[in-house]
Amino acid sequence: MTTKSFERRRILVVDDEERMVRFIRLNLEHDGFEVSEAFNGRQAIQRLREGAVYYTLLAHKGKAPAPTARPPAPPRPVRR
């Protein structure tokens, strides 16, 4: 594997649940990725500054907004 392709296989996994990060890490390593971990935003920024990370995976529990074909309309003024 060349250095360039190796760099493209580095992933930073960010989540506040340690079990989730470990689960994701094991699966990604099984698929040949080099994985760094962070458990909060501060750690994630530190890991990004430490070295080249090609991808960042943020595990999020909340409901993601539905994709839209166009940006939402601006709010209308309320008449009283």
C-alpha cells in the first residue's frame, strides 16, 4: 500500500459513548482502516491537529434533518 492510499484510510471516530466508538473502531479496523478515537469535541480537535485524518465519523443519536432539494424559505413576519 502506498503512503498516499494509506493516508486516505485514516478515520477519526467521535462519539461520547465509549462502547459505540469501540464497536465502530473494530469494524473499521477489520476493513483495513487506521482508526483514531475521540469522545468529545475538544478531543476531536486535538486528534485532528495531531496528524492527517482523511475522514471523520461523528456518531450522532439525534434525528438527522430530512434532505431537501432547496433551502428553506426565509421566515415571514408575524402580523398582529
